[in-house]
Amino acid sequence: MLKHIVFIKLKSGYSLKDRTNILNKLKQMLDNLQSEIVDINKMETGLNFSTRDSAFDLSLSVELDNEEALNRYRIDTEHKKVLDYMKGLDLETAVVDYTI
């Protein structure tokens, strides 16, 4: 079993309204993956409420059976739609994959 964690932070330059809309849309897109990708055993997303400068805005945590499942997840069409949306945004990400 492994865990795939992603942290997402929108860079400055977005209005509060735009940030809220973008993050809510992105969270919804990520939440939808759980019902669309069979390799996902468990998934959780969360919008950050911290106001610290170092804080990320959104987190994703996905549990999968193994690396093969992670690789299938990465190339899944629905996952790629989320990545394509993210490519149009000015953001920073951090990723951690580990065995549980």
C-alpha cells in the first residue's frame, strides 16, 4: 500500500474571489477522481485555512495498492484533465509518495 500526497499553492496575483473559485473548482475536480479511477482505495482533499505565508492552499491524499496502481493513476484520462487545468494556473506544487 502506498500514499500519494500533493500540496498545491496558487501564486500571488489572483484576487481573493478568483483564488476561491479556482481552489473550489480544483478541489471538486480532484474529489471526482475517486469515483472515476478504480485504483484509488481512499482519497481525501482539503482546503487550507491557515494564513501563514508558507502554507499551501490545497492538499490531496490518495491511497493506492502499489506503484503500478500509482502509475495507472498518473496516466488516467480523468487525472490528466485535472493536470491540464492546473497547467493553465500560476501555482506551486509539492509531492510526496511513500509506502504505508
